[in-house]
Amino acid sequence: MMETFHAIWTALLMILFIFIFIKAWSRKRVQEYAEASRIPLEDDNSINGSSKDG
């Protein structure tokens, strides 16, 4: 009985991993990842919408 449980649990985790992998590498998310990759290069003021002057 426990062997069956472990086999099913392993299969479910593998399916979940494959789903997350496919979702992360989806072509639909290319634009979102491109925007996120530019965040460190942007000026802090443009992100916060405020300035250091006040």
C-alpha cells in the first residue's frame, strides 16, 4: 500500500515540476521577463514615482 502511495506522490510531483518548467519557459512570458530584466537598470525615481528632493 505504501509503495503505491509513494509512486503516486512521485508521479504527481514530477507532473507539477514539468508544469512549472513549461510555464516558466512559455513564449507568452518573454515580454514579462524582458521587462523584469531591465528593472535593475532603471532609475529609482522612475520606479517609485518620487524624487529625492521632496
